[in-house]
Amino acid sequence: PLKVNLSALKGSRVIKVAAGADFSVLLADDGVLYSFGLPQYGQLGHNTDGQYFVTASKLSFNFETAPRKIQNLADQNVKIIDVQCGANSCIALSDDGKVYTWGWGAH
């Protein structure tokens, strides 16, 4: 096991953790979500799948090793109260009853 660097939370406290196949999501006590891990299907919610070419015929992904705020929700002042993860997707419930999903929800 490795200790997770929580410096991105800037003093907020983690109140829930959720995990998918190769990624994790943290819910902070201020209703902000943070995610890290493999972004292959957009499951981190950072508006990218992290793909880059190693060579002309080899594709790889930027694995995010530290939690990063899911900025799109934060920019809209969405306060999350619950989050769950599938293998490559996430679903979150806001304090006003709205539901947000991202990633690959085929399974």
C-alpha cells in the first residue's frame, strides 16, 4: 500500500472513497470530487482520456498518480453528496438531487 498525496485537497477532509478498475475517486467534505488513476475512458472526469503516442504505432496513457479536482463540477459550484464507480465510469449525486455521469458506461 502507498499513502495517497492529498495536497490537492487544500485542507478538506476525505469523507468517501470509490474505485473502479484502474482509478479512484475521493469525495471531500466540501462536496468537491477528486480523481486519479488511468484516464483511458474519461472516467477521471478531467475532459481527457490521457492518450499519447509513444511511437507511430504504440499508444499509451498518462496515468495520474495524485488526486486532481474534477474541475468541470467545481466550476459549476456543484456540491456532490455521493459518488459510485463502475469499472470505467462514475456516477455522482449532488446536494440538489441532480445526477452526473462520466466515463465509459457500457458495462
